[in-house]
Amino acid sequence: QVQLVESGGGLVQPGGSLRLSCAASGTPVTLYPMAWYRQAPGRQREWVAHIYSNGSPDYASSVKDRFTISRDNAKNTVYLQMNSLEPEDTAVYYCKVLHRGHEYWGKGTQVTVYS
């Protein structure tokens, strides 16, 4: 059974940093594309970044040059390093994997950027 568990969210001031983690079980993070999404209050869920099975990343324009997606193969975990955070980054952040044609989501972790 595929399970994704996010962690690392919290409160941070503008300009600060956080690192989110997505621990995967039931699927190797090296084999399938892994992605981060976010959903702010009153808004639709939006794609943030993903990492392909070959390790190459891709980013939404709103986070490019501020966020970095990476993975630790030994820990079967995907990370999202978020720098220069802005109030507009406030959202629940979700991890997703496309495993054998099926989407699996974690329950999310809250990130709040306040001034």
C-alpha cells in the first residue's frame, strides 16, 4: 500500500526558510515522479514542483529560484527546501506520487508565512 506522510511545516516570517519532507512507503521515490502541490484558503490546489525518476526537477514559475525539490533514495523521502518565503506561500502543502497510473496523496502539512 502506498502511503505518503508530509512533515516540516510551521510558522515562519517573510524571508525565512522551511524544509518539508515527504516520507514514502509502498513505492520507491526513484521509480515514479514525485510532486509537491499546495492549496491556500479559498483557492484551488496548485502544482509547485516535481522530480522525475531520473532526478531532474521542474518548478512552477512562482517558486522557481526560491524552492528546491530533492530526494534521499536511502530514506525514500522527497524534500522541498523553501527559501525567501512570502505571505503568498501560505498554504497546506501536499506530496503526490503517480504510482502505476494511480495518484496517491499525503494529508498535507501547513505552512504559514506571517509578518
